[in-house]
Amino acid sequence: MALSIQECADSITTRLFTINWMDDNESMGDRIAIKSKEHDGEKDLGGYCYEAARKAVEEELRAWLDGPMGYMTGLTFNTLRAANLQRLPLFKNSNGDPAHSDPQGRDWSPAQWLQAVTGELGEYANIRKKFERGDISESEFLEAAENELADIQTYLDILAYQVGVDLGKATINKFNKVSERVGCDIRIRADGSDWHKVV
């Protein structure tokens, strides 16, 4: 059975109160703690209001789901694969010439498509380096990161296609195998429609 955002918020908030996480962490913990302490509702011995904290956790979850990385857009692995296959024969290089002689991109070997993936990973690593040493602002980093991570995802799907892998199915299977191995009850449904907790 899948959990709603409200149920997730309840679970997370209970965990935060149980381990006193809000007293020891920055960023999200700070934001939740401030909202919890400023609230006029009933508080625990530490001065935190559970209901205010739960509401703040829910707001954090919604902000993350609707955030800049594009989640909740409805994009699926199938849509990305279909779009990639339609664009491959139309793709042009920087000189305006067709980038591939084969409409499915099979003029490139899997090793060359891997180079494309690692090239984009390198570009992301480079902008992250620039951000961490103070060359660019956080907003500049996030804008560039969106572009590079999207390129990585796109090339990764093409690489998977070239070697005959259904990336969506493979991701579901691997995610669930790892969850089982590490003793986690979170699973992705076989049809990819949602995640759920094993009960």
C-alpha cells in the first residue's frame, strides 16, 4: 500500500522527535525546528510542537517533489525512450550535419555512447567543483546542474537502448533487490506507477 505525503510526513516527524534530530542538524532540520518552536500549540519538553513540525515536514516534501529537478512532471522512461528514438535520426552536430549515419545511432558503438555519458558526468563534476570553490553562485550551479544531469539521463537511456536494456524495468528490479538486501521495506511497483512499503 502506497503512503500519502501526509502519512510520510507523520512517519518522518515521529522519527525526528524520537532521535532528537532537530537539535543536531542544519538545513531542513533547522527550518522544521524553527517553525516548531515558534508555534503556539502544545509542545514537548524540548519546546517543540509536533503538529507544527509535521506540517513543516510536509511542506519540505512537497517542495522537494515539485522542485527544480523536474519530479512530478509525469515524464516516464517510456516517453524518454520514444523521444530519443524519434530525435536520433534528426540530430545534427555543431557543423549542422547529421550526427549519425544510422537512424538508430548504431554507427556509434556502446563504448562511444558510454563516452557520451561519462563526458556529461565530467561536465557536471566540473561545475560542482567550480561551485564548491566559490567560482559560481548556488543559483548558477543549480541551473547548470539541471542541464548536465538531464544530458546524463538522456545519454544513459540511449546507451541502455544500444545494449538492449529496458532501463525502466531494470531500475525497478535493481531498486527492489537492493531494498530487500539492505532490509528496507520500500519498493517500486512492477508497473513503475508508484512506490510503496511492503506490509
